[in-house]
Amino acid sequence: MELYQLGIKAAREGLAKGDFSSVELMQSVIDRYHAENPRIGAYLTFDEEGALAEAKANPRGVPLAIKDLINVRGQPCTCGSKILQGYVSPYDATVITNIRKGGFIPAGRVNMDEFAMGSSTETSALGRTVNPYDVTRVPGGSSGGSAAAVGSDLCIAALGTDTGGSIRQPASFCNCVGLKPSYGRVSRFGVTAFASSLDQVGPMTKSVDDAALLLQALAGHDEMDGTTPNEPVPDYVRAMEGASLKGVKLGLPKEYFIDGLDPEVKRLTDEAIKRCADAGAEIVEVSLPHTDYAMAVYYIVAPAEASANLARFDGVRYGHRSAQSDTVFNLYARSRAEGFGPEVKRRIIMGTYVLSSGYYDAYYGRASKVRTLIRRDFEQVFRHVDALLTPVAPTPAFKIGAVQDPLTMYLNDLFTIPGSLAGNCSISVPSGFTQPTADVPALPVGVQFVCDAYREDKLLRVAKAYEALRT
Ligand code: GLN
């Protein structure tokens, strides 16, 4: 076994026992990067010297691939966009300070959909990332670089972000564990904002143990982010001790088991349900009656917030400035026209429209009210069940270029968006592979568990017990 194949837990054990050094571990990841990244395209850049120097200084440090929207001082932070090409971060995000304290080293910047808008990493303006299980397919998105890096052992683990599914869907497509923490569990300070009321950073890892170890380092109050409550963070590893599904009440939201689900995803989800039942879980059907509105609400709230957040990219303060900026208006307009890609522009236009005077009440105001109803659906259901079990995405990884219509692309997040709007926590756990055919190899598919807000302890316990059923 090569060192780059290790997960966090095993890497830590090896470092502690002195089986290898942090520099050797880092070098192994770098060698792997040279050998395999040209094929997969997970990383955009890798400051090898900086990473090795940090490994030398931190003999217990485990390398982590970082999604290219999280600021690390002295590193690029492109958000997959031309508008931020050449930008160098002047400071560390709180999650970066936290992971360093927790025994990790930021090592390499991974690709993503531009400003995290997308479900396939195809909207990245800076590179193509492919699915390690079939290089003609997408890795999912927007954290596709993170997922492809984990799924092809190009890293030990990675950080992703999730606004409406961007950790969970690519995790499902690339056979890794992806955890979206509850809103406010992890600081957003220094993480380029897409939709501030939804964004969360979370772990993308090779096992549930590793997700717990990484979440432990990430989570907690930050005075720089007013949405992080000043409450203690549970011991997540402890929470998983003796994890079992016996007596666990698992809800199946009937609105999620719809026609149009890919038959292989359906088969694998049914198998997951059966496995849980056989392990002693009590399976109950539940209802989240406002599920149908989640997509519409998300595509008002997220673009609205994005249009405000992206106003700062004006050609003056960061990144790209148009060469044809003869007037102030042209400086703004041309820099943005040249710097942003089509999906980002679409969101800015939609967002600006729904926030404009005369339309605010009809769209944003209304969507916010429906969002409350969606959150209440979950609160209601979690009075009766411990966790929900659902598909992660309606299909396995699709072909590069196959989805051209934005609305069809948006449907990828049908099962992940409602929980994001509610602010609860959820995880995608590998659940098996599709049946290979003559033209399509076996593709990984994950299953999603959802728990009430701030119950990552419970979520990890369920996920850990589920993972153990498969090994
Ligand atoms: N695919 C969704 C979107 O494009 C979610 C993205 C995300 O979670 N960052 O908005």
C-alpha cells in the first residue's frame, strides 16, 4: 500500500507510530499528483514547496486538498473563475486556522464549478475534472475536484463546500463520504460566499471515521462569523463508539421516492433500506409536504444572495480588470462581462431580478416564507425519527457534456436542496455500484442520511453503522 492511499485515521496512526514522516506522506501525495492529476484534473494548482516546508515544520500534519474558494494566505483562490485568475489570498480562512490546529496541512487547490454554481464541475473556467470511475463522465459538483481527488487517492482527504448539494452529490458520484454540517456549525469566514444563508464547509473523505476526525477540527464558534453559535462541539469520535442501527428510527420521506429516479439508483437505495432494516433499524414512511417547492425556493434565494455577494468582483478590488476600461461604467461592465462565465451571469441576472424593487415581495419575500415551511417539515419529522434515509442524487455520474439545459442540471440537487434550506446536517455514504453494461462501467452511488440541526453526533453514528454493514 502506498502512503497516498491512506485515509486520515490510518495516516495519523502511522505518523504517531513513526512508520513514516509527515514529509514522506506529503511527498507521496505530490508524487501521486504528478502521476495521476494529468488524467483526472482534480487539482488546479499545488504549491509543492510550501506544502513540503509545512510538513517539515509540522511532523503530525496530514495533507488536505482544498477547494479553490477557501482562502489560504499566499495561495491562489480562483473559485474556478477567470475573474480571480492571478489573485493571491492575503489571509487564512478560519477553517484553515482550525485544520492546522487540528493536525492538517492545506496541500493543493482543487477544481470546482465557477463560484460553486453547478453540479458537474463543467462550469469551471480553469480546467476539466473527470470522474475517476469513468473518465468520460463528470465527477459531480460543485466540489468535483475534491471528490475526484478523494476518489482517486490523489489526496488523503479534502475540504468541500455545500450550498445545495455540492459536497454530497459529488461524493456520491466518486465513491467518497461527504458531510454537510448544519448551518452555523463551521465558520464561513474566509470562504468565498455564494449564498451566505446556505453555504457550509465540510469534509470529503475515504471513510466515516475520517469525516468525524475532520469535522472535529473544522467545527466551532468563530467570532468572525456571527452565525456560529458559542456552544461546545461534541466529541464526534466518541459519539460513534458502539455505533449500531438497532432500534434506530429511519424515516423515508415519501416525496423523495418518485418516478424518474434512475433504476439503478432506486435498486441501490432499496438495498440500503433493506440492509438497515436487517440490522435492526425501524423503517417508517414520513412526509415532508413542502418538498415540491424546495427547488423554486432555492433558485430564488441562492441567486439573490449570489448577486449581492458577487457584486464585489468589480474589476477594482480583485482579480481581472478589462483592458478596455475607458470609463468607470465600462470598467465594471467589461471586467464582469469578461471575467464571469455564463452560469454565474445567469444567477446574477436572476438574483438581481428577484431582489429588484417591485419584485422583492413577490419573489424573495415569498420564497423566504416557504423556506420556513420547509424547515418546519423537517423539525416536525425529527420529533418522530432519528434520521432520514434518501437517495443523494437522481442519477449516477453522467457523461461530460450530456446535460446542456440548466434546468435539467438543477435537478441533480432535488434531494439535497431541502435539507440545505432547512439548515440541518446530512451525509452521503458510499452504498454500492451500478450494474456494469457493455458501454458503461460500474459507477458508484451514495445514500444520504439527514439528521436534525446540530445532531452531527447522531448522523455520524448512523453513517458509521451503515458503513460497517458494507465491509
Ligand atoms: N448545484 C447547486 C447549484 O448549482 C448547488 C451548488 C452548491 O451546493 N454549491 O447551485
